[in-house]
Amino acid sequence: MYKAHLFICTNAPENPAKCGHKNAEKLHAALKEKCSKMPWAKDVRINKSGCLGPCERGINAVLYPQNKWFHELKESDVDLLFAEVEKAIKADFA
Ligand code: FES
């Protein structure tokens, strides 16, 4: 099991009401790249997901097993999500 598994909704880029339209793919790619350089990279997984439900609050993401939700993310929120993933990893070793 991964110590942190983040799902970022990249659904429906053609639809202005959905997360994919808000550059969620770029957020996903940048975060995945950043995490891949860390010594704990094998302990995390950063996935794209389909619709997570609360589309009007997108970009949405959810971190497991912490079950922590993030809403209204922007393409530029790479560092915010990175900090959350890193915090989850470090908490696991605490
Ligand atoms: S499209 Fe992202 S939560 Fe529905």
C-alpha cells in the first residue's frame, strides 16, 4: 500500500464547469514530476481521476488513506499539494 495516494480530478477538459478545464492535467503532471525526485517517491502515487463529485468546487483532489479533500485548486497549487503529500509521508514515519 502507498503511504500517500493522491487523486486529482482531470475530468472533461472540454467542459468549462469541470476540473479538467481548469488545467488539472498540468497540475497533475507538475506534482507527479516533483514527487518523482524525492527519496520517498516509491511510497506515493499521484493519479489522475475521473469526476470526484463536487465539480463546482474544482479543481478537486483527495488524498488516501488520509481521506483529506482539497477543493478550488489551481494549476499553480503544486507546492500546496506537494507539502500535503510530504506531510503525509513524514507522519507515517513519526
Ligand atoms: S469534474 Fe472534477 S469533481 Fe467533477
